[in-house]
Amino acid sequence: MAGLPKDPIILFSVLNMKLRDFYGSLDALCEDMDEDKQHLLDTMAAAGFRYDADRNAFV
């Protein structure tokens, strides 16, 4: 996650903004940004957030 914030609350905001404005899915974001999807999911889950594919957002 070199290009993304490490703080989970800021990461939550940045991911949701990018998903809303630029990417149709978490897979597309991870592929384009060369991020490990499972690492993002684990990081967000540890902070109490989960990815909702129907909303294309962390909730």
C-alpha cells in the first residue's frame, strides 16, 4: 500500500472516494494501483469496515 494512506480512517475515505469517482470495482482499483486486494480487505476489516460490492464502497 505504498501509494495509499496507512491510517485506516483516512484509507477508508480515500478508497471510497476513488471507488466512487474512478473505479467500478475494488478489483479495478487494485489492478490499476498495483495494490494487494486481500491486504486491503484485511486492513479495512481490522478497522471494522467491509467491502460492499453492490455499493462499490467500504461500509
